[in-house]
Amino acid sequence: MAITDVLAVNIENLGFHYSGNEGATFSKLNLKVKKGERFGVFGPNGAGKTTLLSLMTGLLSANEGNIHLLGLDVSKKNKAVNKLFGFVPQDFSFYQELSPVENLEFFGAWFGLDKPTIRKKTDELLQVLGLEDVRNKQVQKFSGGMKRRVNLAIGVMGNPEILFLDEPTVGVDVQTRHAIINYLMELNKNGTTLVYTSHQLSEAEGLCEHIALIDDGKIIAQDNLDKLLKDYHQDSLEHLFLNLTGKDYRN
Amino acid sequence: MFKLLATILKDIRVLWRDKMGISLMFVMPIILVIVVTNIQNSTFQLVSKNKLLILICNQDTGQQSKQLITAIDKIGMFKVSQVSGAHTEKTMTGAMHDRDALLGVIIPANFSSKVVARSKNAAGKALSGFGLQGDTLKQMDNVDPLTLYYNPVLQESLRLSVAGGIHSAIQLIESRETLRSLYFSINEKQMPEKLENDLLNNKTAINEVPVSKSGSHISPNATQHNVPAWTIFAMFFVIMSLGGSVVREKLSGSFIRLKTLPTNYLMGIMSKQIVYIGVTVLQTAVIFSIGIWLFPHMGLPTLNLPSDLLALIVVTFICGWCAVSYAICIGVFAETQEQVNGFGAISIVILSAIGGLMVPSFAMQGFFKNAANLSPMHWCLEAYYTLFLQNGKLGDVMNNVIPLIIITLVFQFMTLWGLKRKNLI
């Protein structure tokens, strides 16, 4: 899909710290993601990637500044904002006791979809993500890769305009990774803005057009990926990453 | 409405697959109600139908000790078994142990002679008081005391009632002897048997009537007491499944996703309330059905439902709502499944003890009597007892239902506050 000038995510002067000042802290952070972009947020462990996604999805509240999704203020806790986006958390976020169909039926209803739409969308997602054969089996008996696909299916159930993905391919085999990345590309072609974090930098390189590198709660680089590689004279995202964040362990 | 139905369906599916939770909510209370009713029924029958075995060692050879044994037998509480030989405390204890007897009595060797002497003395005093000359007014030794041995497992109340019964028997013997002495002193001949019986047996009868709101006479029994009480316990025991479900949802990733969806989590709380109130109503139906149809086959009294079934449904529904509200409240504040299980189970036992499920609240003293009012289970129990034991109507249980609703609303507000404080709604 063509990238427009409309901002899908607009973060201005964001300030945040956990109570007790533990974990990532943001101060005066600014970030813009255009509608239709495939945007990657990368950084070492503890840099604040998951915290930033939690702030963008309203799971955490900012201490300062504001976050707008397609013009709507996240801090207002308006449920209209929640209709704009889907979220695929790093952890499995569904009921393990239920089958994929039962999970999709329930989460679809909470997205505000009607029954016929839920049925249609469920069939479509299970088909695309290769879960048709196990549609009525309890998810707790699934492999890690199958659970990842269920996790993704629920995230896109509500036809979101923006999809936040927190390491959606962690711990999966090559086949599953390919299937997930291909599906995400397909979603983006159909207009969904992707905001993605991962430590799989080779995978991210193929998926993301624009990236932001964050470290210690600060954005240290943000631009078109090709431009950044050129500006920093690097041949891959991994080398750019190491060049900007260093080779020391992060605890 | 579709969202709510979908959420209810999800909760039913999750509950249905939680086999351990279902067994805790249904199987355990059923076992509990059957076991406790059986035990309590045995206690009821111990006093009313089954007689207590009492070993009597009569070291006396006189008539009065034989009359005493007959009088003890006539009380109706005891199955009298006489043991021969000169028993001491040690040998009596051994005999009681061998014969599985809870009680033992040793009648001392001089019992009859001392009873006769004491009666003559009492008669003499009486005659002297009337201005007549009696047999003797000399100072008498007291009759040597009877020794009652009892197994410490015997409850205090039952032991006191045993001692009271034996006292009555002794008093009867002494009164008879006194009367005989008086009659002989005045008339110089033996008292006619008919007159003696008339004088001794002409006691004021006690008519025992169980009172009820409706005026009908329902005899309380172990079933009428225990089935409602342990049904309430079962209802509150949903905390193990429901509280755990709330915590699991909070701790699992599913809650993170729920918070990002355009539906308020209160919808989830409402659904859980509906599903689990249904569970408590089902528990009640199952346990009451067991009381009605299974208990008679087990030799237990049948459960008689109150005449006002609407009141029974209303009370059951409100008790269930209160139990569910408590479970959700604890689930919201607990951080781990272990906290819910530990605190939930212990708090239910404490609330049931304070509430009068284990010891009647009328038997409590001071602080605990007032504390009973704070236990929701107390109000549940009072409401059920008004219906089951007093055959009350809906109007009669309002005094219990209103405090129960207030306590339930307190749990609901605490839940809302907890959810808000934790940024969950």
C-alpha cells in the first residue's frame, strides 16, 4: 500500500518512568509512523521496545506528552482508539483451554464484530495461517509455532488499521516465520500499518521500510532503512545495530 | 448483548474444561454434606434412638441400689449392663474400654443403708417441723457419692444431661424412702403401693413443641440442619475456581489483550457473575436433590423443602450472588493463584465458623456473637433456617436478606475499586 502523509502513530514529547524508577525511562521522545508504513522498532534488551508498544496501545499511561493513533489521543482511554489497532503481544495472549475457533469467536465479539463477520473472518484466518485442521482442538496442546499463529490471528481479527507486533516470530521454525512474514506483508498491502519489534534483524530487514533504533529510552536513529544504511556506511541492519548500540552485554 | 453472550459462552467453556474446579465445586461439597449429615444424625440418634451403654458395678446388696438401677434403666437414655466384682477406677476404665462403653457407674457398698438412714432422718426432721415426734434427729453422714466414669469424647452437653438423668433417678429413690418413712412414722404401717405410685409418678409433664413462623410443627433433624448449612459452604467454595479464574486471566497474556480491545473488562466481570451464580444455583439444586431423594435410601431423614418455594429461590439466588461477589473481590486483589487458594479456603472456613455453620451462633459469646453479623454466611444460614426449620415466608427472611445484599454490594464496590486502582478498567 502507498504510504500517505497521514500519521498512524504520532508520539510527541513522551515522558515515562515506572514507579520506583525501575526499567525503561523515556524523556521528550518523539516518533512518527505514517499510515501504510511497515515500521520497525529495534534495540537491545531493556532498551524500552515493549514499554513503548505498551504506551502506544494504552496498556501503560504516559507521565508526560501525548500519543495519537490516527489522530485520536490514546490517553483519553476512549474505546474508539482501541478499535483502530490490533496487538500481538510477545506472550501468548489467549485462552489455552479454548480452541482457535472459540478464541476467535470470543475476541471477535470483544472487537465489536457481529456473528456472520466473525465466522467469515475466522474461516479466512484459519485457512491463511494453516490452522484449519486443528480449528476445534484446545490450543494448550499446540506447538509453539502454532500458538504464535493463533496469537497473530487474534490480533488481526478486528481488521485493525494499525497492527502492533511485539516479537511475533520468536521461537518459531523457518516455515512458520515465512508464513507469518508473508501474511504481514499481505496485510500491509491491504492497508494495515505495521509497527513491529524483533531481535530477528535479518527478518526485520526484509519486512520494515522505516525503523527506529532505541537504546536506554532514547531514539538514537530513525529513518528509512536504506537511507540509514547508506548514511552509516553499513551493509546490514545487524551491523548498523551493533555500530549504534555497541557490543557490550545489556542487563 | 452479543458480546455478553459470547463472553458467557467463553466462561462456560473454560469452566467446563476445568475438571478440578468442577470437582471442588460439586463433588467435595456433596461428600461433605453426606458425611457431616451422617455424623450429626448419629449424634441425634445417640440421644434419641441409640442408647448409651452404661456399665454399672453394684457393690451394694440392698434394695435401694437395685431400685436405682431400675430407675436409671427407665430414663430411656441408657442400655444398662451390670458388671460384677469389686471394681476400682482402673478396672472400671478397663471394663469400659473392653465393652466400648462411654459411661460407667460404681454404686458404693453402703448405698442402700445410707439412703435409708438419710431418708429416715429427713422424715424425722419433717415430722419434728410439724410438731410430731420423729424417729431420730441425730446428725447423719452423707451418702457416699456415686462415681460416674465417662469417656472424654462425650460432649459436655451430653455428659451434663447424663449426670442430670442419674441425679433424677437418685432423687426418686431418696424421695420414695423419705415418703415411706414419713408414712410409717405417722400410720405405723407400710404405705400402700398405689398411694406411693400416685405420689411419686404425679409429675408435671413437659410438652415439647418445635416453634415455626407458619405455626406448623416441623421436627428439626440432622438433614434439615446440615443440608442448607453445607450448601452455603459449597456456594462460597466457588472461590477456589472463580477467584482462581480471575487471577489466571490477570496473570495470563489474555488479560493484556482484553485491555487493548474496545470492550470494558466489566463485561468480563458481569459474565463471570452470571455463569457462577448459575453454578451456585446448580450446586443448591444438586445438594437439595440428594437430601430429598438419596438421603432416605441412606437411612438419613428426608430433606423437606419449605412451603414458600419463591422465597427459597430468592434466598438461594442472593446467597449465590454474595458468594460470587466475594470470590471475584478476592480474585481481583490476589496476585497469585496460591494467594486465592490459601486465603480463599481459610477465609471460607473462618467465615463459616463465625457465621454459625459449625457452632450455632446463639451459643457464641461476646465478640464472636457480634462478629457473626459480619459474616455473609451467617445471614445466608439464618435465611435458610427461617425457611427450612421455621417454615417462614419471603417476608420473614427479609431481615436476613437485606444485610446480605448490603454485604454483597460492599464486595461489588471493593471489586470496582480494586479494578480501578490496578488500572484494569
